[in-house]
Amino acid sequence: MLKIGVFGANGRMGRAVARVVTASADAEVVGAVTEAGNETVGQDVGELAGLGSLGVIITADAEEALADVDVAIDFTLPAAVSGNLAACKASGCALVMGTTGLAPEHVALLDEISNSIPILYGRNLSIGVNVFTELARQAAHYLGDNWDVEITEAHHRFKLDAPSGTALQLGEAVADVRGSNLDDLAVIGRSGHTGERPAGAIGINSIRAGNIVGDHKVAFVSETETVELMHHAVDRELFASGALRAAQWLAGKSAGLYSMRDLLGFK
């Protein structure tokens, strides 16, 4: 039985992870963490997730919570990355991280800690989204550099970062095929007198409204036709399901930094 620890166990994604893991036949939640001072400290993670008691109490002591964990799953915030990585390293458990909005120093820290433990990092852990990203990569390859690319993403009003990590992942896939960095090609939103569209630009636009779980579209547009790829998320448990699959795949791997492309076997 794979033993899972959940960072941010009181959050929407933490509760979704608890539900998905508990419903699986070969994994169980054995540790649950939140930040110090949170009102859910001392509560049973199962009761908080609507599952009834699991006998796993939410704690602010990450190392204590991870003592018997094989793989931890983290969907928290960038501010928690350093502490969560340190706790995983100290406990010797693997880590699946789906936190978005990471700064370069967070990515560098992931790389550093992956010398000690196996880490799978993905801006979006949905299996469908990662297949979608690969389709965008292939479309960019076959359509060529002369097609304009526009990425649109929509999320709920509470999302703190924009563009979404998934939109950036999609843009990076297209830019990579074109032999460039996304930073050199991205046009993030538009306002005012923008002038003509720069050659090779990758447009990225964000919508924040209501309770949208996550919608993404990549449009490839030429002078004569348009090709559109779309992904629509209807329940955030799809991210939790992807995280569990990632945890199952990561368990027992050697130290290193892995991706969903590794899990899915994309070349």
C-alpha cells in the first residue's frame, strides 16, 4: 500500500487529493499538513474532506506528518515551497509538486533538492492536459513557424497567478519546437496601441471569473485556416487523480527531477 502525505490538506486541492487517494485500492493517506495557526490543525483530514474519520490528524509539523510517507503531494503556494522541500528531504520521501506560480529561485531549489530525493514537478498534473500539451507541440511542429499562435486560459476568480502555469506550459512547448524561449516570444495580454503583431509571437490571454475549474485553448492561425486545440476541466479531482498516478509512478525512483512527460513516455 502506497503511503501518501498531503501538503495543504485543508485546501480545496488537498481535500480532493484525500478523496482520490482514499478511493484508490493501493494507496492511503497517512500524513496531512497545513500551516501553523490554521484552524484545521488537530482535525481529522478525512472528516474535513467529507469522508468520515481516517484517523489522520492535520498537523503543522511537516516532518512529523511525513515520518511514514512514501510520496508527498503538494498543491500549496510558492511561499511554502522551501519548507515543504526541506521537510521531504529530511524525511527521505519522494515529492509530487503541482504548485504553480513558482519563481526562478523555487525552480532552482527543486533542482537542488532533487539531488537527494525523487521529485516530479508539473504545472498541471492532469493526464489530459499533458496529452493536450503534447498535441500542441506536434501541431507546432507540423504546421511550422508561419502560423500565428494564441493561447487563452480561464480560471476561477480566486486563482492568484496569471497566466496559468498550464498556459505557460503550452507556450513553452510551442516555443521549444520553434527553437526559442517563451520569454522571447510571449505577448501577455494586449492593451492600447499595440502595433502589428510581432512575427513569431505567442499570445497568451487570461480570464478570471466565477468558479471556472480550468479551460485552455491553443489556436494556430494562418492566412487561410485555423486549427484549435481545447481542454476543459470540469472537476479539480482530475488534478488529484493525475497527482496520484504521478505518485504511484514516482515511488521507488532514484533521486532526480522528473516531469509528466517522463511519466507518459513522451520523447
